[in-house]
Amino acid sequence: MTSTVHRTCPLCEAVCGLTLTLGEDGHVTSVRGDKDDPFSKGFICPKGASLGRLDEDPDRLRTPLVGGREASWEEAFDAVRAGLGRVADRRSVAVYLGNPNAHTMAGALYVAPLVKSLGTRNVFSAATADQMPKHVACGLMFGHPMAVPVPDLDRTDHLLMLGANPLESNGSLCTAPDFPGRLKALRRRGGRLVVVDPRRTRTAALADEHVFIRPGTDAYLLFGMVHTLFAEDLVTPSHDVNGLAELREAAKHFPPEAVARRTGVAAEVVVRLARELAAARTAAVYARIGTCTAEFGTLAQWLVDVLNVLTGNLDRPGGAMFPEPATEFLARRRPYAIGRWRSRVRDLPEVNGELPVATLADEIETPGDGQVRALITIAGNPVLSAPHGDRLDRAFAGLDFMVSVDPYLNETTRHADVILPPPRVLQSGHYDFALLGFAVRNYARYSPPALPLDGRPSEGGILARLAQIASGLDGDLDAYVIDDLLGKATRTPGSGVEGRDPAELRDLLDGTTGAERRLDLMLRLGPYGEWSGKGDLSLRKLLDHPHGLDLGPLEPRLDEVLRTPSGVIELAPEPLVEDVQRLRAKLAEEPPEMVLIGRRHLRSNNSWMHNVPPLVGGSNTCTLQINPADAARLGLTGEAVVRSAKGQVTVALEPTETIMPGVVSLPHGWGHSDSAQRVAARHAGVSANTLTDETMIDVPSGNAVFNGVPVTISPTGVISAH
Ligand SMILES: Nc1nc2c(c(=O)[nH]1)N[C@H]1C(S)=C(S)[C@@H](COP(=O)(O)OP(=O)(O)OC[C@H]3O[C@@H](n4cnc5c(=O)[nH]c(N)nc54)[C@H](O)[C@@H]3O)O[C@H]1N2
Ligand SMILES: Nc1nc2c(c(=O)[nH]1)N[C@H]1C(S)=C(S)[C@@H](COP(=O)(O)OP(=O)(O)OC[C@H]3O[C@@H](n4cnc5c(=O)[nH]c(N)nc54)[C@H](O)[C@@H]3O)O[C@H]1N2
Ligand code: SF4
Ligand SMILES: [Mo]
């Protein structure tokens, strides 16, 4: 007997619905796009199609490893208790949270309580190697770091996209299954797509116009556009704003001619891009990783939304809009602030409750009070993904204790004293708490576990157990969280359950696990929920709709999300205006001769999917893209040696006209030569983060800089002069 299950794909931000066929033994016999999913409508990519292969990878860990040997769960948790017990000072325990935490229920529901039980401020995550600049910019402009507007892809008339390549990545901070199809539809309905990227990507090839830009200079281009809007009297903000005059003053320093020299984008193009944006019936500016992991990442993210506001496109259909996710419960918040504490060694500010991953190695290696001696990694591979990962590799080797929650033995987890593997995807429930907050349509879908756990703990169960060990308390964490939230909700005016009895509400919750009951509670209290007075959403309703529920197009809702003390949009927040000095200081700077940027491939996913045969090989290889003119000028053929301030790699060249002169591109997440993963080891490649530099950061957010790293490139066999 075969069975059919419908599930959300957990592998990227596009949240596609999948339909899987399982054999009697639970083996996945086919994976197709779920054509009845109202959001993804049958779309699937090669990664989703390989979900069965990935989930059944023979190299995945099935039992915990303690000291490299297979162990029982109780032995493993005992080893964690003993290991953490050896580190007396709570400040000496650090946590690193990797990207898949944004894709698992465990990440959404159990990481925060675990961090709280640990009582440490040494919290690091992939966010500071990724989108932290966006959170900081939005926190300062709109008062809440999660108030991130997304382009209204399906209705906009004009999309200006910078540093994103959704034809490979399937989109980020913009959840849109079949992003490629949505871009094609935009053009079919007469809309215009402009892509700004140092490479002519597949997304750029689909666009009406592609603009080459020198890496790391997007903030200059965007300021040149803001300058033009003011100079040509094209500013038409649709909302009350603070700081218009300061913004105009700041923009005066970035006339199109000056910006052109720095960015490589001709002055008339800068001016035209601004005019087109202002003239479009509706328009949205959208920028992603190429502009975030850059020297002026936060300024660039700020200016993106400044342009959306100045052209009247924020919070209106066809513009940049705020999604309304089904589990949103907007509690009152203190005013947004960064730098509530600072890192011990480099004195870098805390942001959103964490410290920059670019300083994790400093905190481990530098002796003194509060030196990090123990580390918990959850769903992360910072040895390959963090800036100057080779240094972390050495630092991890010197820790007193390390535990990793991860399905693989890899470049990072090989340093762990204990590895705790989560169950398979098909054994786990799935709800996209994080990603649905960035979706271009309001939508919800829950996938219950398709296979039993067979005696192993769920990932949430693993994290809850770690929290118990850290806190010394052995109560039911889910019950505690439910009571806490119900207490708050019943005390909150207008919550829909104000004044009701928490115990009575608790008894009404559905769900076979604590995680499901917590989801049910959030759905019921949320904006479409049956306890909100505005709808009838609940876990039961989602279970009755296994293909997902469309909750409608995005609606204007700035008034609900705005949390600034002034009550209006802040166009010129002080920390950003201050950082403009740094931007001005480098306006006339000569660019380095060669700089490194990254890229993504459709069949890759950061560092962890190189062990699935259908996903590696062919065009998905770790090569250095270089313009043929540069290759010829430097006398390069075959392989080359790339050197940076931090390290060097020898890598195969891929000469291509699609990359601008002066720029080379290496994908990240490779470098598996010592890997225990057998397929990955045969497709080892080199790590881009051997070359990146942990001292290069975006100042306001502390975010790592991966794009625009100065490098030199020489033929192999030539001894370098220094
Ligand atoms: N040079 C350069 N570096 C970069 C980037 C770049 O563009 N250039 N991009 C950056 C970005 S955007 C990101 S998000 C980071 C990613 O940085 P990380 O999150 O540190 O790295 P990943 O490679 O995504 O590692 C994911 C880990 O989670 C494990 N895993 C997979 N599924 C699960 C699960 O369900 N549960 C658990 N517990 N573990 C799981 C995998 O085995 C793997 O070890 O890398 C950053 N690094
Ligand atoms: N297939 C696949 N999908 C993924 C991932 C993956 O590894 N593989 N990773 C996931 C993750 S963690 C994330 S965060 C998202 C990222 O999603 P995207 O932001 O779409 O990521 P990329 O595809 O790397 O596209 C970034 C683009 O920025 C360009 N770029 C580099 N430097 C600059 C610059 O200075 N200025 C400008 N304007 N452009 C620049 C690069 O050439 C590249 O084309 O993708 C997610 N989806
Ligand atoms: S686009 Fe993303 S969510 Fe959709 S099938 Fe591919 S990996 Fe899965
Ligand atoms: Mo990311």
C-alpha cells in the first residue's frame, strides 16, 4: 500500500506545497508540486524534488554521537549535563543558531526558551551573516525589526531589484513560491523589471534592464536616486514622516555624477532609475543578500524603504507592503534600540538580542572574564558559513565543551563532544512561523508529521530537554509557554479573549503535541483566529485544509505595524544619519583592483545539500567566475590562486562575460574535502569563507561583509611577492 501526503517544502523560503508518495516502509517514491496549493499552485524546484533523497540520505545521523561514537539519547543528554556543568560561568556559554531554524517549528518555538534558560548574552546566529541590516533599518524606521515590507509582486507595475537572484534562490525576505513565474507575469501584464547586480544573472536575463554595479556600492546608487527625487521635485510621501529635511540634507552629498564614479553606474542611468520609479503607477524597490552582506548594508536597506516611502509606494497595493501572518500576536513593545549590551572583545553592539557572528572567534579565543568556553550550535555550519570560517574551525577545536543539534557530521559538528540529530523532515510537523511573515499573499498551511518518531525525540523535544538541563527545572515547557501567552492575551484589551479564564481556554486547545497546541493557540489568537473575533482559523481548520489556505492579498496596514515612539515613519533615524558620515568619507575612494562576491545555484543550499547526488555536479560546482578580460590580463587559465587578507584558495576558473571586470564570484558553503559525507567529499570545492574577513562589518548592524572583499588572483605555480 502506498500513501500520499501533502507537505510544505522546508528547504527554502518559497514554502512550496509538495505531494509525496510513500511506500509501505515509509520510503518516498515520488515528489511532485502540490497543484491544489493555492499559493504555490504546483510549482517545485530540483531541491524540493529531491526532498525524499535528502530525507533518506544514508549519511544522516540516526542516533546521537558522544565523543564520535553512537550513543543512546539518555547517554547523550547525560554527557551534555556533565559538559555544561563543567563550565561554571553562564557567560561562558555561547549559542550559534543557523539558518534552518527559520524553517523548523523547533526553531520558532523552542530556541527562545532555551536561550532564556541558558541565561547568556553570547547569542550568535546566521542573521548577522545575512539580513540583520534589514531588521535594523526597519526597526529604526518603523519601530519594529520584524516590520519588513515586501514587494507586492503580483500587482506591482515596476520592480527595482538589487542584489537578489530569485531564479536561483527562489527568493528571500519575500516568500513567493514560483518567484520566476511571478516575474514573468509582471512583464506579461506590461510591468517593468530592473535588476542591479555585478553579474548578469538568470534573473537579470529575464528583466527589461540589467544594470551592472560595483560590489558594495548600492547605498551610493540609492542615495543618488534619493538626491534626484529631491532635485526634481518628485517626492510624494503618502504618509506622515519625520526627518524629511535631514534626509534631503544628507542626500545633497550624493549627486548622480559623484555616485556614478563610485558605483560604475552612469549618472544618466541613476537619474532615469529615479524618474522611472517616481513615474510608475505603482512600484517597489526590493534588495537582498548582495546589498545586505556589504560594507554599507544597513544604509542600503534603509534607502530601499526611503525610496518606497518617497515615491508613495509604501503600504499600498502594487508597492511595498506589510504581510499579516496568521500567527501574529502584536504585543506592545519597548521602543526599538540597538546596543543594549556590547560584545566583550570588540565592543560591538547587541542587535535584536544577539551579537555579530563576525566576533564569535574573538569571544572564544580571547582570555578573560566571560571568555566563551562552551558552545551550543543548532542547525548551523559556521565553519563554512561565517566570515573567516577557518579561524572558527581552529577556535572550536579549543573549546571545553560543544554540543550540536544537527542531522549531519560536518565541518562544524565534527568539533562537538555531543551531536544530537533531529528526526527526519517527514517525522516532523511543519509550520512556517517566520517565513509567512514575509509572504506576498497572506497564507497558512500546516503539515503534521507523516511518519512516526520511532522512539526518538522531536527536534522541539531535544531543545526542550536542553532547556531543562540548562535551567535545572523539569516542568512542561509547552504548558508554561501556553499559560504565559494565555495570561497575557486575557489581560490585553481588544485581544478577543480579554477577561476570559485562561484555564478554560487552555482546555479548548487541539493538538497531539505541545508544539501543535502552541500553534493552535497562536492561530486562534492571531488576526484570522477564532478567538480574535475576526475569523475562524485554528489548527483544526488547517488540518481540514491540507493544501493550505489562502488568506487574501496584502492589505495596507501601516497603522497596525508602526511602533515608533513618534507614531510616524522615521525617515532619518540618528544612528543611520551618523553612518552616512562613513559613506561620505569613502565617496571618492578608488575601488580595489579585484573584489570577491558570492552567488547561489538553484541546486545548492548554503553548506548542507552537497551530499545528495542529483543536486551536485553539472553546473552546480564551486568555480571562480571571472571576466575573460581579467583572466587574459592576469594570464590565468585553468586554475588560479585567490588571496585575501585572511587566506587563500586554489580554485578552477569559469571565465564568463556575465560578470563585470574587476569582480570575481565564488559560491559559499563548499570546502568538504575532509567530510564524512561521502558524496559531498567527492564534490569538495573550497570555502569562500577562507577568504572573507571577520574584521569587515557593516557598522550599525555588525553584519558580515561577503561582497566586495579585496582579493588578488594569480596563476597557480607562481610564488606570490609577499
Ligand atoms: N561567503 C558567504 N558566506 C555566507 C553567505 C554568502 O552569501 N556568502 N550567505 C550567508 C547566509 S545568507 C546564511 S543564511 C548563512 C547560513 O549559515 P548556517 O546556517 O550556519 O549554515 P548552513 O549551511 O545553512 O547550515 C545549516 C546546518 O543545519 C543543518 N540542518 C539542516 N536541516 C536541519 C534541521 O531540520 N534541524 C537541525 N537542527 N539542523 C538542520 C545542516 O546539516 C547544517 O549543518 O551563511 C552565510 N554565509
Ligand atoms: N538555491 C539556493 N537557494 C537559496 C539558498 C542557497 O544557498 N541556494 N540560500 C538561501 C538563503 S540562506 C538566502 S539568505 C537567500 C538569498 O537569496 P538572494 O538574495 O536572492 O541570493 P543570491 O542568489 O545569492 O543573489 C544575490 C545576488 O547579489 C549579487 N551581488 C553580489 N554583490 C552585490 C552587490 O554589491 N550589489 C548588488 N546589487 N548585487 C550584488 C550576486 O551577484 C547575486 O546575484 O537564498 C536562499 N535560497
Ligand atoms: S523553491 Fe524552495 S520551497 Fe519550493 S520546492 Fe524548491 S526548495 Fe522547496
Ligand atoms: Mo540566508
